[in-house]
Amino acid sequence: MLFEKLLLAPTSEIVFIERPLLIDYAVCGVIELDEFVEILGATTSADGETKHVVIPFHTTVRTAMGADSGGCASNWLLLKNVSQLCRLYATQVLGLEVDDARALLELQDLFALEHLELTRAIYPQVTLRDWQLCLLCPLHILEKPNGRIEHVQSMVRKDQECFDNLTILKATVGHSNGHPAQMVGYIMFQTFKGSRSKRRSPHESPWPSVQVKQIFVRQAHRKLGCGKFLLDSMLEDILIKAQDDVNLSVLDLNEAATRWYRSQGFVISGISKDFLGTREDANVIVYQAMQRLQGKPREKAALKGKGPPNMFRADVLQEDIRIVYPDGSGTFDVKIVDFIEKGKDRLHAVDSAGLSLWDGETFTDQIDLNDFFRAGHVHFLRHLSLVMRDAELNKKLARQEKAQLRQHELEEIAAQAHARRSRPESLEDLDKRRRSKVARLVD
């Protein structure tokens, strides 16, 4: 399996690539240049005709250079820019090999480090090790010497049955000046055949699907189409039917990644929470489950009328949110003041008092918060991780109060029992005890 694509980056020289490449117009279109780049792809067809390819930037369209410009030969590509010269990179996506384990670990640590930076402001006590345990591997592998390298190599070799449907693709950049290729990104995913059994778990899909476990691109190579290239390469690698149901999870604090996934056709289908460090620390993080349904899975889900489960109920009351109304009526900051259940409908009442005005006045409304959030029309003014952290702290406080109340009740019961045992017996109590003893002797 071999995929190749053009990526551009500013440099101070003109470079030639002596091999045919797949030209991706969308990738080239994101480069911010003052003018444009002309690309001449001189390839000879069966009838001997030469084909020229021009990729315009913005709305500028220019004529391709002649075949004799710059001395181009067959199967060569020439990049030239009027005001800025560019270097051409050949990016490949290949299956990960055993010898790539160390390079993958380097990218995985950068992946964990970015998550650490996202949470540092709200959880300063969280460490890189906490994120490694959360994202990459369990404790016994992390603490074992060379444990992570052996773990990756085991996944590549598929030593265990659980690795049979797990695949890792790497994105490498080979510089045209002969330097060795560098791994700049990877995608790890798991495919599922699906089950139509009535005994399948609630989380198991009835049709073939794929779960993206990790996807990462080095910072210097972002916004050049490398992430999309990895995603597209994954879809090329899996069964056609599994392409219709793609799932992944993204940290709610990672707003840039969420926007990018939305641009690739994903919508939020649910939320889940996890803990960094110990549960008692209440370092709650929230993941947004995102899904891209196409074809028959999407049609069947619509026919059944079963949408994704509700994410929010009364647990988000008093939270401030920003609504971008889909009817174009405007963007408003409001407070969630009530949760209303009407049959199958789950609505949230909102109030703009003290936050925003509509036509100069405050207003109230009832919205389907879950549906608005999935579609990207609602943004919480506090990160969901903080919202769920406060909910967890409130639960923890309630548990402590309940435990203290129970302890107080037990202490009162013990005190009453002790008082009964220590007080002097009255004549009536002595008479009752004597008669009870006589009755036992008679029996």
C-alpha cells in the first residue's frame, strides 16, 4: 500500500522531484502565498501527447509553462512562484513497521504533551505521566523497561488476538534533497464487523464500523492536508461497508480538533468522562464522541427514529451557553434555568437576563439543547470538563454528608444502647426479669 501527495512549504530554492506524484488540489489550496504556484506535470500518455497540470491559488488562473521551461523531462514536476519559492515534499502514508516503534513513541508523547498543555490551566497538578496512562498504555506497560516499545511492536506483529483488527498507518515526509524520511503523523484505528445479534452490547454497532483510536500530526506539518490524508488513507485501507460508520472521541478542551472533525463530516453523538490521576482528585475530563454516518447506516438510523442518547439533563442547570440560532436570528448568551420533559421531548429553558438582549429586551426560550449541541449551534461558556468536575465535586460532597449523617446516627444508637446498659434497674425491671426467668424454668 502506497499513497503519495504534494505538500508545500516556504523555502529559498527550487527543487525537482524525479517521480510521479498524486496532486491534491485541496492540499495545495490552503497554502497562503501572495501570488500563486505553477505546477507543471509532464507525463507522456500512450499516444505521445504531453499533459500539463496547473494548480491556481485563490482565484488566480495562469497558463501552464511550456514543456521546455526549465528543462523539464518526462515524469518531472517543477514548482515556481512569482514572489516566493517553495520546496516540494513527497508525503507517503504506509503501514507501521516494527522498526518504527521508537518514532511512533516520540509522536505519541507529543500527542500526550498537547493534552497536558490543554488541561494545565485547570488542572496544574496533572502530569505527563497521567496523560500517558490515560491515552497510551496501562500502568504495568508504562513502568516496565522498554514496555512501551514492546507493546507497539506487539501491536504491529499482532501477537495477541485483540490486535487482529487494529491498524496503525504512518505519514512520512521524504525531503527532495536526499535526507531520510521523517515520520510526521500517524493514525491508529480498529475495525469491527458488526453484529445483528439481539444479545450484542449497547455500544456495539449492527453494521461494520471503524473506531479511530488516535490521530496526530506534528505541529509544523499541520494545515497542509496531512491529517486529511491520513483519514482518507484509513478509509482506503478498510472495508467499504465500514467507511459508512466512522467513530472517534476528542477532548472537549481541544476546540481546534473538534472544528476540524466537523469539517470532515463528523457530528457529536455523545459525551463521556474520565479521571486524570485518582478519582478523589476529581480531575474530570470530558470526551466528545463524534460519528460520521453515511449510506445505509444513516438511512436505517433515520428510519428507526432513534437518535443518539441525551447528553444533558438537569446536570447543566445554571450554566451559561452561547446559542447560534440555526434560523439566522442571531447569536445570544443565555443561562440554562430549567429542564423540561414533555413525553419524548427533552427541552431546556434558557433566560438571557443579564447576558444578552434581543431587540433591546431580555428573552426566554425553550431549546433542544442536546440537538443544538450536536449540530454545533451551542457552545458552553465554561468547558464541559469544568462543568462535569463541579458536578463530580457536588456528588462527592453529597456522599461525604451522607456518610457523616450515617455515622452520627450510628453514634446515637450506640449511645442509647450504652445508656440502657448503664442505668440502675427499677423494681419493675427486676420483677420482669424474675418472671421471665421463672417462665424459662417452667418450660
